[in-house]
Amino acid sequence: MKRILLPLFDLLTWPFAHGGWPALSRRWRSLYSMLYAAYLQHQMGSCKRLIVNGSRVYVSGMKYMEIGKDVEFTHDARIDCVDHWANTNQHFKPRLVLHDGVVVQAYCHIGCLNHIEIGEYTTMGARCYITDHTHGSTSRADLLVPPRHRPLYSRGPVKIGKNVHLGEGVCVMPGVTIGDYSVIGAGSVVTRDIPPFSIAVGSPARVVKTIDA
């Protein structure tokens, strides 16, 4: 559907965008986003209401996704649920849960083959990366294999609580839990659990402040 709708809307909006009617062009684009969001909702395992801002959103494995109300995907976001890795003929049963009000900003990538859950109203800045798996382990035998031919390996589910904010460029690694109401500073790499009401920064991320009542 996307391959048909996007070129069509590009063709329809070009005269308006370049002929002095940019507002009308924006309305056409908005209509495309609404139609594409409706298509994604229909394909997903369950979805209350999805908002798509932008024409380029990459989503795969939609039947394994549980999407809450007013979840927002911004342009160039990539959300993958991996059920088959052809290079090693592995099969998985992923589960991705995005609760109400989650915002996935531009160029973010969520990769799930085990279980990733993100709580209500959690937001992430652009270029965040959240994954529950790696290409192979760190054993010598795996490292001798080219990365694309290594087996995919999950180090455990990822759980991010509610009202969490991930700054731009944050990476959340497999097996990590981030507690409710926490803030992760831009560019941080989260490799271990972060308690609720924490501010964490760095690579690896460390708690630098706990918010008291």
C-alpha cells in the first residue's frame, strides 16, 4: 500500500508545493499520514490509535505488536519485530508492547525478537536505539563468524517504565529495565537497570541523581 500511496501523493502534491500553495500540499500529506496509520493499525496484532507524522516509517512484524492509544511514530522511525532470521534459519516469537501515549521520534530504531515493553507517555528523542538482542555472543567461536551470519541471541527482555524520557541518541541494551519517571541523558548507553525517579547519563549510563519527594 505504501509503495502505491506515497508516489501518488507525491504526484498530487508537487504542483501545490511548487506552485504557491504549500498549505494545500501539507493537507494532502496529512491525509496520506492518516491513511497510512489506518493501514498499519489494521495489520497490527492490536492497536487502539496510531499517529503517523511523516511519509517514511518502516515497520515489520506488525502482527506481534500491541499498540495503545495515541502512540506516535515520526518520520524515518524503524520498528522491527523479528520472527525469522534467514541467515541462520532461526525462528522467534517476539512481543512488542507500546502503551498509551508513547512517542517514537525521527530515526529511532526498536528491534525486538524477544520482548520489549514501553510504558505510558514515555518519549524518546531522535536516533534512539532499543534492542533485546545481539548478533551472536561474545564467545571466540561467534566472533570468528562474519556478523551477518552469526545467530541472533537475546540477552533478556527490555522494560521501560511510564513517563520516562530518553534523550537524543540514547541506546538501551538487552536485558535492561528502566524505572518509571526516569530521565536518560542524550547519548547515553544503558547497559544495566535504572531505578525509578533517576537521572542517568554516560556510556555506560550511571545514576547521577535520584529525585526525592
